[in-house]
Amino acid sequence: MDLSLKIWRQKNKNEKGSMQDYSIKNIEPDMSFLEMLDVLNQQLISGGEEPVAFDHDCREGICGSCSLVINGAPHGPHKSTTTCQLHMRKFKSGDTIYIEPFR
């Protein structure tokens, strides 16, 4: 699937942040949301850009450190699921996904 991502980027706490646009292609429905962000980061690094910073620890749905606000909902559109356990099959090709930190 191909997706448009709008991701909150902020250099540090003193800098003003903004939503940045990214597009990503060929995402597999069985990937986790964090795996999709890993693919995006590889794309960014290969292009000489800064990767997207996000917290993660266990990636097993236990610790909750993978906290993101996805399309305005904590951890995304699927209730009682941590971000690391959210799979891309919950989205459709062509979707625009908004990704922000908890604030």
C-alpha cells in the first residue's frame, strides 16, 4: 500500500515544530505501525535526511512506551491496542495518516 504521512517534527523543545509531509510506498498490510516507521526512516536516512524519532522498547504491546497520537487518537484507530501492535491492515492504500507525539 502507498500512504501519505503528515508527521509532527520538532528539532528540540525550544524550536517551533510543524507537520511535515512524507509519502511511502509498498507497505505490507502485516507490518506493524513501528515497522512502517522503520521503513520510512530507512528512506529518510538514504536521502540524507534526519530520521523520525519515536520511542519504543519491547514492541510486544507490554510497556506502552510507543505512545503516538495517530489520526487524533492515542495509539491509533484500534481501541486497546498499543502503537507497536497496530498493523497497517487497519489503513487503506492512499490514506493520509497524521502522526504526533503525546503532548
